Amino acid sequence: MTDVALGSPKRALIVDDEPHLRDMLGIAFKREGYEVSLVAGVKAATAQIREAANPFPIVLTDLIMPDGSGLDVLAAAKKRSERSEVIVMTAHSTIDSAVAAMRGGAYDFVIKPFSPAHLLAQAEKAIERQRLFSENQRLKAQLARLDPHELDLGASPKMARVGEIIAKVAATKTTLLITGESGTGKERVARLIHDRSGRTGPFCVVNCGALPEALMESELFGHEKGAFTGAANRSMGMFRDADGGTLLLDEIGELPLPLQVKLLRVLQEKKVRAVGTTTEVPVDVRVLAATNRDVEAAVRAGTFRQDLYYRLNVIRLELPPLRERREDIQRLAEKFVRRFADEHEKEVRGLAPDASRALDRYEFPGNVRELENMMERAVALASGQTLGLGDLPESVAGTAALPSPMISTLPETGCDLDGVLGEVERRLILQALERTNGVRTAAARLLGVTFRSFRYRLEKLGIEPGTEDEGEDRESSPRPTPR
């Protein structure tokens, strides 16, 4: 098998010994902008596949023809390029023939009679799959040029640990459970794992909490035409769409219990069975799961199966909230500003110091997603080259007047040293007063400073005075005025 470039995606080979059907499909596909080749049998089709300058992105072939089987056309197309997508058509459907076609790598197996619109829809889905593959390969090539240990996850120790785990497990087939609050970047981490996995199939995402329970099984495993009310066409399902790649089951904690049983079976057997059929089709899919729920609590409550939890939780990746990785706030904010400035074609270059301080002090309940949306809004509304407090939401801008936060390492953008030291001093003094029940002389001894120095610090910081010990020189310095 030689996997060469497919060339233009809008090329289709249509193989059928029925002239009327062949011509009808040719007209329908040409109307949609396809370059179409029409042949009447297996021998002509295999010759076309072999001699064409580029492999055909789409091949539609009848199953039973006078000079052979459509399975031979399928084999020839896959031999020329594994990326060619083949749709097998037949009026003589059997389970065996369908299974043989799917095992041979067919994209779909369609029963006659059908509408040209249905085949066009399937062809478009197949082309989208090829596009995702090409995009995946492009991203892998970009990543290959980067330092393999540089995942751009941030400077905080917690995210460094996440990066270490990704580097170790990305190329394995191990199932991972990615947990963390909403907006912490679970899908981005899943994409990083896929991009570094070496898997050639697409990265697909299904949100387990976004669809009604009645449709979720079909979304995951596919369905046959007429399997239920509204099933006008056959569907492959997300597991089949992600074959050879990675499937992220987002919000896995929302999956209903009956579907948890079926998902567990798929993970164990590596086979899927579409709704409305008894046939199981093998799939090669690396499964990642993500949730912002406490899955252990759900297991204890009986709303999440313990055996499925153990199956998914082979390796756990816990993503910290943004408030626990403050070293990354400025870097992320500047990254988002650059991106949205390019997208909106604005001359915004960065953040003013007061805006940076406000971001450092904000708690970010919506995490990285909230910061991203905040920066897009600020860039869109900005009238100058630098984002100031006025470009931020009031809830964020108001934090600029708060005391400087405690920091343990020097941020890349620097810090307000006086503000930081003042906040440390304030907290220690208040703790000393609390521990000594407000007796200032005792608090001063606890902090290792003279009473005169302690009283000066109270006045400087505007802290309410406590009580003095008897005999203390009360005139040595003026009493602090409460503020």
C-alpha cells in the first residue's frame, strides 16, 4: 500500500454496471462540483485506480457486477491509498457482505434503492474525515519541529507535572480520565495527547451532556436506516468516525447508566454495535474521558458505575484551576491579546500595569476560558494600543484597589515589591494580634520587634490598635489613628 497525496478532494470514481444509475449519480455529483469518472465494471475500475495520477478521494462501487465484486474495487482503492474512502452499494444486502466490506475498510455500506442526496451527504462526510486527517498530519509536522518537552502548558509546578504525564503516556493506548473545573483546558490537553500519540485517525469530541439520552446511543455507536423514528439515513457513530484516532468523551459524568454499560463493553471488546443491528464491527479508538464532576462521589451515590470508573481512570490528569497557577495568568493573557488583535485586525500590543495587576488579583471562577473570553472582549472594545482597567469588566477592574496578592516566585512581568511586602507585613501583624488577644506588647515580642517599631507599623498600615500592657510608655509615640 502506498499512501500518496489525494490531490483535489472533489474527485469521485463511480462504478456500476447499471447505466441509468451510473449516469444519474454522475450528474448529481457533477452538480456539486465533483470531477467524476464513470466505469461499468470491476476491471475498468481497478485499471482507473491503478493508472490515475492521484488516488481517488471518493470511490462509489456496486457490490455485485458481471466481471467481479465491488470488494475487489475496495481492495484496489485501499492498496493505492489507505486514505481513499469507499462507499459500497448493493441491492443484495447480507450481513456477511456488509461485515466483509467494513473489515476491508469501506467507509459505508449503502442498500439500494437510495437517493443521490444520501450518497452525496456520505461523500461529504468522508471528505471531512480526510480533511481532519490532513490537518492532523500538518499539526504533527509542526509539533515534530518543537522541543518534545515543550508543551506550552505554563510555568506553574502543577502544570509542569501535567506536561510530564502527557509526555509519558501520549504514545500509549492507555485510557485517561481528565478532571478539573469547567474552563481549565481539558479538551486542549486531550488534543495535545492525540497530537503526540502518533495515531493517524482524527480527533473527535462528543459531549455526553449535550444530547438527549434517547439520541446518545446512536451518536456514539451509530444506527441503521429506520432503526427508530426519524432515522432516515444510516449513521456511522462517533466511535466509527474516530477509527484509527482518538475519541474524547467530554462530560462523561453525565452519561446515563444504561449507556455506561454499553460503553464499558465497547472499551473491553473494542467492537461497536449500531442501533438496529446485531452485527459488531471492530474499532481501533483511543478513548479519553473528561469531567468537571466528582466522579468518586457519583460512584458512591450509585449514579456512575464503579467498573466503568476503574476502566476510564487508568491514568488520572487533574488540571488545576487558574487561581492555583497564577504564574500563568499574564502569559496566557498576552497570548490571547496577540491572537485576538490579529483576528480583529487591531493594533493592541499588550496590557497596562494596572490591568495586569487586576488580572493577577482576580479569582477567575471560569478559569482559562473566562480569561480568553475576557481578552477577546477587551481587544474588540479597545480604542488604544494598550488595554487598561477601563477595557476590563467591572468585576475584574475593581480588584486593582485590593491589597497585592501573596506570591512565591517572581512573575515574568515583575511585581509591586512594596505592595507584596506590605501585604505580608499586614497579615503577620494581624495574626500576631489575634494570637495575643490584641495585646500589642506581646504581639511585638512575638514578631521580634520593639514596641515603638510595632506601633509605627500599625499606624503605617492603618491597623486598629490593640491593648497595651500596664506600664508601657504610651507617650513614646503618638497613637495610630484608626482608618
